[in-house]
Amino acid sequence: MKRIVKVILGTTVNMAFTIAGMVIVQLTLSGDTQRIAGYANGAALLATYGLAIYREFKHGSEET
């Protein structure tokens, strides 16, 4: 669990400007475009964090 939190925090720090941009875009859009952008942003974040956690456990377990 501690490893997952470390990966999530590290990934968030690395993506700070990207996440800030996502928030700004989300606030400036409206209607269907905002909804579609929300789905796209959510999918991108899930994929990014999922891949980071996968890599940590795949490569991290080999080092231990």
C-alpha cells in the first residue's frame, strides 16, 4: 500500500502542470464538449496512474 501511495504522489508531482491544464480546460468548456473532455481526462489519468503502478510492481519486484 505504501508503494502505491508513493507512486501516486510521485506521478501527481510529475504531472502537476498537466493536471492544472486539465482543470482549466474543464472550467472553460461547457455542455457536451465539457462532458466529453471530462471522460477523456478521466481516462488519461486512469491510464497514466495505472501504468505507473504497473511499472512499479513489475520492475520494483525484480529489484527487491
